[in-house]
Amino acid sequence: MKKGDIILCAAVCIVAAIFALIFFALKKDGKTVLVKIDNKIVDEYPLDTDRKIVLEHNTAVIENSKVQMIESDCKNQICVNTGKISKRGECIVCLPNKVILEIR
Ligand SMILES: [Zn+2]
């Protein structure tokens, strides 16, 4: 192995490690859930407190640091079928009602 090859190999490894770290950081557990309606933030709740979030057309719950839409009057029910989210950046979207729950 030439010296250049070793340096190249090390560089590739470092870059891979950095990408893995970024990926890991993005997948970190969230701290709060943002409630957005019509693209405006209307509320923010901490994930460490279990509660029910009752909105005009939707009902969500925070339970064991996870958020789930349990009820919605929309036709497609995609938001309800999304299931539980808990990682930073994940979100539940209810397009018909313009509701977004986003983990921060
Ligand atoms: Zn929906």
C-alpha cells in the first residue's frame, strides 16, 4: 500500500464517520412537538409530559414521549395511519385539515 492510498482510505473513513454522525444527530429523540395549522405554529408541547391535544378537526396524544394522531375527521386518514413519531424532524401531516405535528 502506498502512503497516498492510506491517506485516501483514512479520508474516506472520516467522511463516512461524519455522515454517520449527522445521520445519528438527525435521528435524535425529539424534545417537543410543534402544532402547525395552515403553516402557522399554534402550539408547542414537551414530549416528556403525556397529554391529549385536541384541535378543531384532529385529536392527537403524547404518550411515552411519542406523538400519535388518534382521531381526525379527514377522509383519507393518512395522519391517523402514520402511527407514532418520536424522532426529531419526523412529522404527521393532515393535508385536508392543514394540520402538521412536527417533532423538534
Ligand atoms: Zn388527516
